[in-house]
Amino acid sequence: MRHAMTNKKLNRTSEHRKALLKNMLNSLIKYEQIKTTLPKAKFLKPQADKIITLGKRETLQTTKMLVSKLQDIKSANKVKKTLSKRYENRKGGYTRIIKAGFRYGDNAPMAIIEFVDRDAEAKKIDKPKKDTTKETPKAVEKQASA
């Protein structure tokens, strides 16, 4: 019998599920908004809320627990310095799930999970900026021959 077993299994082994959760938490903290399937978003929401609540307590022990759970010092620092300050007056409910239709390939229900009052610029962290100063190979060739 499965008394008091609340976790969804998501058709994965326990190690795979833990790694999936850790990677999704790190992505959510880094970009403050991610698009995933609805069951994964529902699995991630309580964990993300617990991480933010943990970051609100400013002790060495909670910092070590954050690094242990996230396995990423940058994410732990962002939780401690940015996100915990942003939500210091909020009692809970730091994330929201917005349904986003169905995936084309397998018709899986998709959802966007994001932080409430998120920073819109955080989504553009890894996007390369277009460099207009780069010269084309032909322009470099003309300069070399001149």
C-alpha cells in the first residue's frame, strides 16, 4: 500500500527523478520562467517554494542546505541574495503555473512555471547579443590586400 507517498514517479527511476528536479530547479532559478510538461511543473512547484522559503532564513546551515539541494553555488547565491529579498514580505506562493496548450509531437499538456513578480530580463541571460561590429570575410580580405 502507498500510504503517505505523495511524490509522483514521472516514469523515472529515483536517481533520474532527483536529477530532473535539480536541473529544473536550477533552470527556474536562473531564468525565472521555464516551459515544461504540466505534470513536471506540478512536481516542481512545491519544491521551488520550499527552496525560496529556505533561502529566506539567513544562516550558514540554510546556505549549506541550498548548495546541497541545488548543487550549484550561483543558483544558491541568487536564491539567498535576490529571490529571498524579493519575497521577504510574501508568506508563500512564490511560483505560478500557466497552462500553455499541447505539444505538437505527442500532444502532451504543456505549462509555463514562473516566479511571481519575476524579472523579465532574467530570461535573456544566455542569449547571444548580435555583434554589428564584426566584419565579413570579404571586408577583411579587401583590407588585407590594400
